[in-house]
Amino acid sequence: MTKDFDGVKVFSETKHLERNGIGDKVTAWKMEHARSIEVVETIVQQSSDQQFHCLSIVLFYKNK
């Protein structure tokens, strides 16, 4: 993992329909901040238990 970053943005969803749209949320956020930040690392993680499945996308970014 990179150690040179200014901030972190976390996207996390547990419901099926929301998990399916998480990529659109990430893309919209990145486009909204494209002029002011540069994403330097991305971590995608899935976790689950007997009832729930969670998808998380973590963006590490530097200010431009």
C-alpha cells in the first residue's frame, strides 16, 4: 500500500442492488473531484457472514 496520500474515500454496500451500483458511485465521485485529486491506490474487498455480504472500495488519493 502506498504511504504517500492526503485522504481516503470509502464506498461500502451490503444490499444486493446497492452493491451492483457501487461502481457508478465511485465513478461519479471520481469525476466530481477529478480536477482536485489524483487516486493513487484502490483496494476492493468483499466480506460476508451467514446473512450479509459487504463490498467495499477504498480510494487513497493525493490533492493536486
